[in-house]
Amino acid sequence: MQIGVFEAKTHFSKVIDTVEKGDDFIVTRRGKPVAMIIPCGKEKKMTYNEAVIALRSMKKFYHGKPGDFNIRKAVEEGRR
């Protein structure tokens, strides 16, 4: 199911009750998906190949010197 940010905030207890029963919610802002609310234990497990791809994509934040990894930049990139 899809739900807007405002509606999710306003009816959060009802959303959680529904999620406890096994349903998922995609939270949208201005019609664009921004988050998912899923029951615990239902999160998607990465395959080995997906994990390798994710790690390789993080290389753009590391420039080869110890301490150069920019965690703030990586977190911001993940929010887009």
C-alpha cells in the first residue's frame, strides 16, 4: 500500500497496527516513494552479488587515503 508522509504521521498507530498484521507501506512525499514500513523479519536480504554491487558503488566516496571516506556524503547519497 502507498501512504503519504502527512497521512502516515497523522495515523501512525493505525499504520503500525496494519504492519503488525503483515502488510507493507510505501511512504511517499509529493507522490515520490521515500521510505518503506515493513514488518520485522520481512526485510529484503541481499544476495552476494547485490552486496558486491553496493560496496563497489561506495568507492566513489573513498579516495584511497585512510580517513578519506566521507560517511556524511554516503548517507546523503543513500537518501536520494
